[in-house]
Amino acid sequence: MTVLTKIIKIQSKGENDMIDLTEKVSNLIAKSGITNGNATIFVSGSTGSVTTIEFEPGLINDFPEMLKRMAPENLDYGHEKMWHDGNGHSHVKASLLGPSLTIPFIDSQLCLGTWQQIVFLELDTRSRNRDLILQVIGE
């Protein structure tokens, strides 16, 4: 078994920015020399998330709106009382979605559905430089 670890550097525009990672992850798998295995993408940070979505304008708008309903900005968050940084809702959203995603690949091809893309979702209230850890494991 072989393990390859790479860092994917991205710059987000701030809250609700959604960045399609599919091509970057696919290219890194193709270059890895690993034919069959799993790719894990991990966000190092507590206000970002990785998931899959159909990356199209309707869902790019719908998904953040759904998250606003689940963790509205105007609630009384304990995080705000502690840090006064305006992003308590960002931490809650990130916790709901989770920081990582694992996708199998066969013959160096990600096992994604036709309309399924890998996305990073920025949940913090400001733009951020992010380091995403990609770990490819297989043979």
C-alpha cells in the first residue's frame, strides 16, 4: 500500500464561497501512480468544510441558504460571548458539515456520480487562505 499526501492551497472570498476541487483532486490522483484506493480531503480549520454537491448555480445558492436556516447569524452563540469575533454561526455550520470527505477511486478515476463534484465551502465571515490536506491511499 502507498500513501501520498499533498496540500491544496486555496483562497476563499469569504462566507458561503464554494470552490470546486474536483479537477485538482482528480489530477493529483492521476499523477500519484496509485491506481485503486481512497482519497481523503481534510480542511485544517474549524470554519470550513468539504462535501459533494452538484456544482450548479441553483444549488450554489440553495446550500448556503439552507445552512442559514440551520444556524442563523443572529442567534446568541456562546462562541460570541467568549471571542466577540462574529463567527459563532460559522463554527456551528462547519461542525454540522464536517471537515473531511473520503472518496474511492478505481483505475485512477474518482467514483463520483455524473453530477457530483467535490467542493470546499467557506463558512467564516472573511476571506481565508486555506490549506486542504489531500491524502491518497491505495495501490
